[in-house]
Amino acid sequence: MKRGIPVVMILVLGLTLVLVVGLYGQIKKDAKTGLDRIEGTIETLNKDKSTLSLKQSGASGASWQVAYNDKTVISLRNRPAKIEDLKEGLRVIVLGKYEQTTLNATRIDIRTEK
């Protein structure tokens, strides 16, 4: 009976690793900049913590944590915009560097207006 517990733990860890690698595989690289690129809809926005949750477009529908700061370039269809223009429900393209569980945004381009 004791032997079954380590086997189950190994299987669970293996499955977790496959899922994490699979999700990271859904992040595309931007051809121009080489940065990680995710396109989707803002689900939740926490301006106090400078984070947002992004539901990825496409079949996966994965949710991603995105962090931004005062150096993050915000644009609306490639024109200058402000952090205040970010709202839940907007479709955005985020460029940045994915680290552990968060995409640290260097650019957020708003594609739709609400």
C-alpha cells in the first residue's frame, strides 16, 4: 500500500509538468521583437496591483496573469493610450516576457474600444 502513494505522486507531478509546458507552448513569439505574445480579452483588472487576467483567444481559452508597470507602453490600435484606458472586456495584444506564472508586459495594445 505504501508503494502506491509515491507512484501516484510521480504521476500527478508528471501531469502537472505536461500541463505547464503545454500552456507555455501556447505563447507565441512576436516576429519583430522576439518577445512573448498573447492575444485575448481582459477578464479582471486590478489597478492597485498593476495586474490583469487575460483570457486567451482561440481554442485554448487559457487564462494568463499579466503584470504591467509605469514603463509598459499602452496603445490603442497602435496610437498612444494610457493605463486608465484598460478596462475589463477589452481585446488586447500583450507583448512581454513570461516568467514562472506571469507575463511581464512591456507593451499592451488595445484592439477594441468599450
